Amino acid sequence: MRSRTYRLEAEGELSDQIGRLFDGMSVRRTHGNTELVGVVRDQAELHGLLKRFADLGLTLLSVDTIDGEARH
Amino acid sequence: MARAGLSKAVLGGEGRAVADLRPTDVLPPLAEAKLAAPRQRAGMVDRPRIAKALEAGGDAALTLVAAPAGYGKTTAVRAWCASSETALAWVTLDLGDNDPVRLWTYVATAVDRIREGLGRRALQRLRLSGISIETAIDELMNGIAGYDRDLTVVLDDLHTITDAGCDASMRYAIERLPPTARLILITRVDPPLELARLRARAALAEVRADDLAFTSAETRELLVDRAGLPLNGDEVEVLHRRTEGWPAALYLAALWLRAVGDPHRAVHEFGGDHRFVAEYLSQEVLASLDADERSFLLHAAVLQRFTAEVCDGVLGRSDSAAVLADLEDSNLLLVRLERREWFRVHSLFAQFAATQLAASGPGSVIDIHRRAAAWFRSRGLAVEAVEHSAAAGDHDVVADVLTQYHLALIRNGGSATLLRWVRTLPDDCLVEHPELAVAAATAATVIGRLTLERRRLLHLASRAQVDRPERFGVYAEAAMAMVRAAAVDSGVGQAVSDGRRAVELAETGPDDVLVAARASLAQALYFAGELDAAWDAASRAVRHPDAVRCAPGYAFAQATLALVAADRGQMTSARAHAETASAVVGKLTSSRSWLGANAAVAIGAVLEGEGDLAGAERAFAHAERFFRDDVATVSHTRSLIRLAEVRCQRGRLDEADAALREARDAIVELVDGGTVSRSAALVATAIARTRRRAGRAALVETPSEAELAVLRLLVTDLSARQIGAQLFVSPNTVRSHTRAIYRKLGVRSREDAVARASALGLVR
């Protein structure tokens, strides 16, 4: 199982504080939404992140993998 | 689950000094709070629309209420139940219920509360190891069908159930609900229950986020009518649009706007903002509180569960009761729990509050956890103490508390909980706490299928014996010998030595281990073929004045007594012992455990002796399944041999061969299997003899097609009536075909017919 860089997009702008709950991921606010980008070791970790989303009541807009370097 | 139970009982003695609290007090495994329908919260808006939707779903067997956190699912269902006339069985599920036996025990108990006796047969079935869960569910459905009025079963927090066996059992149950009953499932995640199929059959009613979201009108009712906010139509609409009707957000908004100076401006700013709604509102609400209340709430959110007393103690105050009373009004922030006097902060809000506190300095959160841990510990509330210490990262404190309470946990079904916490501790910590390492090894043994983990833990304890002899006392040594004996890791001969050593050490002082030590010795002696000595050791184990409280050891010893009695042909005695073992296991833990497997072997031996071969095979199969591990073990090998033997008796020779082959492969790996080689050889001979006997008589005449059809079903457990139902003929026809088959195959019994048929290749 290799690690991948994932990009998760949530509806609504999240503060950096909340972003810290997804440790290891960078937080970027775009108009009305938030992008979380980071290296995810394996599927178990990914599902942990998704559960975090659900627990916070966030609406998940998309989940993507990114090739190469993580975007700033 | 051991969680609520453990603290509950200790709480019952509020005010007792630590010295009075015996860490080994016996506690009721079923937590009452899970069976109580949640109290209705005051100040919630009526949702007649939702009640109607729930009412309309009454014709469907299953109603699914699925939405994320904060949508008022539980509130809505609770309100509907109260207003309708239905009899109600409510179970709030949690992580500890991820076992079909546990899950359905709760459901059956709740049903039984409606009218005593409705769930009794199901509960009886559930207590017997090795009985399929489907049988128990059938009994429960029969019980429910016997109640002639409408009955509703509600399962709340279904999303905590992730076990595949539980899912399968629920699918089975849904298909068999009587017409007067309905099942309401409340969850945050759609369960894997073939919903599409149920939808197509109109057997499913749904209430989802869209339904639960507040409409504009309901939003107006909440904000203007209830909260008294002077908002106009547009402003209400801004709030409705921005929150998308999310109830939790709207209740937060109501709180916030009631406190601000200029609600119109606040709404306007909110409307133009893009921040995630829940965070925005949580922070605004926090900002609207006075400094003291805010600080109180932020710190309380870290505590997870608390009373006024806890808050006073941990936060260094004396007025928590008053503050809580004030805050309770805003019942979205604070939720009162079923356990009297206890509260928690609403989970959604708590998450945002926690990050707020963390921002002001990471040390502050850890500090609260530390103080909470110390406070809970001083009151003997072990579970909370461990949770907070773990959250603070204080491994040593966690280890200390677990060591102190390990017996209470193991004796009250908390083995899985104990092991879960121990896994978070670094090796060095366990070497400093060898008693805990051994306790965890015991827990791993009771649960089963954790041989490698147990060996690792025992290895750490051995290291302690060498490196930290001052921390490795007689108790640790006795317990370690006991676990080694029970696990039989180094062969049967060594297990007998370990068992004797354990008993010897336990007799000199640490009495707590004595029952388990004797039980382990008994098993080892039994495996070595020394029946009399095994009987003696096991009898002493159960005669100990404290035997019943030492539940795992007691069940273990009873199972061995049953096996010895069965070997001696004393079936009445064997049955009594086997049933006792089963009952204890049923109350203590899941039948799908090592302990459960032990009880299952005992039951199997009894059924075999009584002639119920089908039942015996089922029991042995259950045992085989739950003895199976990453490495070969004596228990598993023996269960395979028993399985082979009963299959041979039933004429299922190919299956018998398969089990025996597996057993022989395992024997090669065993260091010293006791009597297994001998037993395997005996079964091999029996199989060969049965094959010969089956093949000896010449085939008198070939059976007809119709007779072959019956023959194929004779190899199963079905009765003549059931076979007739499958083949669309009368039971009498089945019987006459059967007689013809016997004549043509030259046999006189069903078992022989099966054996002969398989030997001749007439059936696959």
C-alpha cells in the first residue's frame, strides 16, 4: 500500500484552527470552500479523515489524488 | 460497555473512601442506560411534519432515520414514540455492541421489558454457546409475534455497529419481522442492509436529512416565535439559507442572536460570510457568553462527561452547580445524560470548543486531562481516570490505574477494554508494570485468536522478571504461570508443570489467581489424558468460596468438568456443568471468544453423548472456528478431531476426512500435543471402518431418480416433513422413498445410508 497525496474539498471556509484537526494537511480557503491537501499513508488513514469530516458535520465535495508534489 | 458499568457501580457508592472500594466488585454487565429511551429535551420545536412521516412509515417493516450529527434524529423519534400508542423497545448502541450476541441480547432484553416473557426464549438461546444467532432471532420474532399489539424496536446510533456478523444478523431479522412490529434505525451512516431491495418492495420508509432539515416556516417558528428574536422575513430566510436548515446550527444561531446587542446586523454579517457554519456559530455563541461561562464551557468540553462535582474539583471552583443550571437552558450546549447528575457538552459544539482551547495553548488541554484523571482516580472512577490519563499522554498513570483495576475488568467482561488500553502503552511502560502485562496476556487468552500478542506480552513480563525483579512479585509470577498453563504454548507436559506451579504460588498468598490457576491446571491434565486428576483440580476450582466471582476461571473449570463427565458417560452431570459454563460465558463475554469456544466444546460433548449429533457438530464447528489462530494450538487441534469424529458418526465421511487432515497438519506443528495423536489415530480408524462397512454390502438395486432426490437431502438435518416441503411431496412419500433407499443400499439407518451413498459416489 503506497501513500498518496490526497486533496479533500469541504463546503464552507474552515479556520486554520479546525484545519489542525486534520494534522499533516495544508488548509487553503477558496471562495466559499476549503481545500485540505496532504500525504495520506494508507486507506485506513483516509477513512479516519473522512470520519472526521462526518463528525464535524462538514459537507464533502470531492476527494482526489494528486500526482507529484502537493500543491502549496 | 464495561465502561459505563464499571463506573456506574462505583458511583453508586458516592462518598465512599477509596479504601472501601474493592477493585474486584462484581458489576452488572448490561448497562441500564442503554435501554432507557432518551429523555425528551425541553425547548425543542415540535416537528409534526416529521411525526407524520414516521407515522406514515408504519406499514413498512423498516424505517431508516439517516442524517449527519445535529439533525435531531433521536429527538424526533423519541417525540413520535411518546405520542403514538406503540409499545417501545429502545436500545442505544455503542462500539461495545459490535458482536451479534451482545447486540441481540440487548434487543431481546428491551423487548422483554415490554412484557415479561416476550424475549425469554431468545435470551435463553443467546446464552448457549454455539447456537446460531439466527435461531435466537427466530425465537425473538416468535416472541414479538405473540404480542398482539403494535410494537416498535428502535436502535439508536446504529453507525457505531460495523461488524459484518451484526449486519448479517440484522438483514436476517428484517426479513422476519412480524406484521405488527416495526424496526426504526437511527444512524449517521446508511447501513449495508440491502436498502434498494427493501425500497423496491415498499418495505422501507426513510426519514433523511432533507426531511429533518428545518423548513423556512419551522425556522421562523424557532427563531421568532420560540426564541423571541425580532427578525423580519428576509432575515429569517438568510439564516435558513445559510444553515440549509441544519437544526443544530439553527439552535446555535438562536442562542447567539439572543445574546448579541444588534441581531439585525449580526444576521447581515452572517449572511455575507463564507465560513463553515458550525464553526462560525460555535465561536459566536462562545463570544456571546460572559468570560466566566465561556471559560467554564471550554474546559468542560475537554472533560467529555462531568457532574457539577467533577467541574468543581477539576476546575477549582465551588459554583459549578449554579453555572450548569444556567447553561442547561441552552440545551444545545449542554446535554443531560441518562446517568443522574451527569452532563456532556453537545458533541458538535464540543469539537469546535476544543480547538478554541487548544489554540490558547496546547498545555491547557493536557493540564485539564491530568487534573481530571487525578480527580476521577481519587474517587475510584477507573474508567474515566484512564481515559483522561491516556488523553494527557501519561502512560505511567494509565498503567497504574489499569494495574489497580485489572481484576475487576477481566472478571466483568472488560477484557477487550483492558487490552485496547494496554495496546496504547509503550513496551518500557509494560516492563515497569509486569502485573499489567500478565493481566493483558490473560485478557488476550480469554478473548482468543491472539496467540502472538499474548506471547509478546508474556515476553515483556519475563523481561521484567529479570530487569525489574522488585516489581515482579508472587502475584505476577503466579498469574504468568497460570496464563502459560491455560494457553498451552509450550506443550501439554509443560502446561501441567506451569499449572502446578501456578496453584502452588497462588496457594501461598495471592488468592485472586487461585481459581484460574486450578482451572488451567485442570485443562492441562485433561489434555494429558489424566481424567481423575483433571476432575480433582477442576472441582477444587469451583468449590472455592469466591469461585463464581472469578467468572472466567469458573467458566473454564466448569467446561473441563463437563468434558470429563462426558468422557465417563455421566451425561446428566456433564450437561449441568456445560450449561453452567455456557451461562457464565453468556453473561461475561461473547460466545465468539476463546472462553466461548471452551464452553461450546463442552456443550458439543454433551449433545454427542445424548445422541444429538447434528447439534454436536454445530457446537464443535463453532468451537473450531473460535479456537482457530495464527499458529497451531492444542485446543484447536482437539476441536478438529472432535469435529471429525462426530461427522464420521453422522456418515459425513468426506467432511470428516477434511477435518482430520487439518488436525494432522496441526499436530506436526505442535511441540507436545498430549493425547491428540492418539485421538487422531482413533478417529482415522473409525472413518476407515465406516467406509469399509458402507462399501461392503453390495448395492442391491440402484435407487430411482425420485429416491436419489430424497437421498441427497438425507445428508442434511432436514426432517421428513421438511424434505417433503422441498421436493413438493408428502412426508409419507418421503418416508416410503427412504425405506426403499435403505433396502437398496443394504443399510438400516440414516447415518449408514449417508455413509454408503457417499462411499458409492451417489451423492456429492
